[in-house]
Amino acid sequence: MFIKFCLIQFSIFNFQFSIHLRYIAYFCQPAKPQPNKHRIMQITYYGHSCFSVVIKGKHLLFDPFITHNELAKKIDVNNIKADYILQSHGHADHIADTVGIAKRTGAKVIAAYEIHEWLNKQGVENTHPMNTGGKWNFGEFTVKCVVAHHSSGLPDGSYGGNPLGFVITSEEGDFYYAGDTALTLDMQLVPRWGKLKFALLPIGDNFTMDAADAVEASNMIKCDQVIGMHYDTFGFIKIDREKTLQIFKEAGKTLMLPGIGETIDL
Ligand code: NI
Ligand code: MN
């Protein structure tokens, strides 16, 4: 009887305890891991069309032009990290710091075939040649080279091949770096290759699209989160900031104009 009583007591106690544990387990369970596509990506602006985007710990640097950019004086080019440099085209305002950063960091430079050859002649050996329409899986991300309507001479007058835009796809999200380009119907193809989280689009006019065209581009690429680039650096591309922001606002879109050196999480 005594044993039975103890057992009952014990089992009741055990029952209550297990309920209790279940409650604790319910409230303490870790948050469900978010699908990778919703992970935050870190984007740093270095002025003009130069950005760094971190994917799986790798730093992707786009079109480095810092040393000769008056507006980017406070940026120390020697502190910029790069595992990859993505070169949209050969113009000096996109490639001026590529050789220096590539040599210092050993970053792999992804560029049009002709720019890859030119870089090899400058002593940059870690290069990956591509061309319009091609894609390559670099492990942490895939690059699809898309049409950019522009030109692409190199600073010494060498032929730079076709200018490129890049659709980057990764487990952490997809985005589009347009490079220097006009608004072009080719942009309608971009959603086939990536579900864009954000897009880096030129807005400075004169050499590229203006803000109104960039709004149209954002319709074509099906992406309402735009980061502006290629504006204000020199006289021909100075923008009216308020007017530019208004154009996007009226279209129901977000235009982000981060300060030089600023990092945003998207
Ligand atoms: Ni250009
Ligand atoms: Mn340019």
C-alpha cells in the first residue's frame, strides 16, 4: 500500500513536472531559422558607382573609383576589403582603383574578356573573363552578365569590349547592379534570372539613365527598392536630390541615397 501510494505520488509529481517541462520547452524553443533569401545583406557605399556587398562573408566590390573621387576623400582605399571585384566596364570613373585594390587584396576580378586581358597586362593575374549573357557560379554567389547600353574604352584607349550589368543570385538574396546604362528593354529579362531584393541603378543623367528612366527600369526589373548611383561626382551628373527622391516617391518606390562610407542592411 505504501509502495503503491508512493508510486502514485511519484507518478503525479512526474506528470506535473513533465507538463512543466513541456511549457518551458515551448517558450524556449529557438526562433525558426529564416529562409536564407530573407537574410540581411550588408551594402556599403564608397561613392560614385562603387559599392561593397557582403555575401556569406565574402566582400564583392563593384567599380572601385575612390582615389580620384573628390567626394570620397574620407575613404581610405587601403582599408577596403575585397574578395571579388566586379567590373562593369572600363571607364576611368569605374576602374581607376581596380588594379591597386586587386594587387593589395588578391581579389578575383570579374570583367569582360577584353578588360580581363588588359588587367593581366597590368599585372593583375586573378581574373575571370565573362561576356554579355554568360553566367558563372563562384560558390557563394552566381553572376549573370546582362546588357548595359553604354560604351567601354579603357583609360589608356584600349578596347574594353561590351559594358556589362550583373544579376547576382545567392542564398542570401538576389540583386542587380546595372553599371552605366541607358534605360533599355533588355531590362525586362532581368526577373527571369533573379528575384531582386534591391537594385543599384544609375540616376545621374547625361552619361546614363536619369531618375525618371530609373523608375521605369525598376518596373521592368520588378524591384521597388532602388539604391541610386552615378550621380553628383562631377558637374555633368549633379542631381536635385529632393526632386529625385520625389520622382521615386510618386511612383510608390523607395530610392536610397546612402552617404559615402555609409552601410545599409537590406
Ligand atoms: Ni561609363
Ligand atoms: Mn561612368
